[in-house]
Amino acid sequence: MTITFIDYTALYYTQIVNTPVPAVVTGKFVQVRNVATFYLLFSPREFTKYHANIIERFCMDHGLEGNYDREGTKFIIADHAWQVLGGGKFERDRERKVLRLSDTSLAYGKFLKEGLRETICALPEFAGFQVRIA
């Protein structure tokens, strides 16, 4: 299975608010899968308040149809080949080279921990990082 990491941090800081990316960024993340690819989506908390907003942005960027549930808490991808696996919060410290993952998504549930550390450590964006999963 192909692993794809999408990080909205640079988009938010450099293009939307026109500031440098801070050394420490906190936000939310979501795990998404289709038949062939596992996606790990990161977004700073200032850009996407809810996990559903990350999924909505992902769908918009990838031309996928979807809509919010009746409560407005979950963005549901219309194509059933796509599955949101779960989510949580992250804190990335570029200077100390530490990534912390924790918590749970109220909309999509707890993120899948199995194999996640190895997956992240294999990504070039996190080369040399300590990955701490709570």
C-alpha cells in the first residue's frame, strides 16, 4: 500500500497568514485510506478547527464529493472506496525533532496506532524525528 503524507501547515502559514512556519506546530491529524493508498493528513489547529474540516479540505483538493452529517460534526466522503480511519492531535517540534501524537477525534474515533510509528519514521519529512504516540 502506498503511503501519502499531506501537511497543510505550510499552506496555512506561508500562503494564508503570510508568516514563517513556527518551530513548534500543534494541530489535528486524520488517517484516510482507499483501496491503494493510506493518507496521513496534518493541519494546524488555526487552519482547521475540527477533524471534519481536514476531511472536507482533502476532498476539495482531490475532487471528491462529500457532505456533512446532520449534526454537522462529520464530513462524509461520498465514494465508499474511501474510509476515514480515525484522528487525533499532533505536536511537531522541528528544533528538537520530536513528533507527538495523542488524543482522539470526536467525529472519527481514535487513530490507528499499529505500524504508525514505523510509517511516520519512513517519511522523509520526519527523518531523524522521535515519534511519541500516546
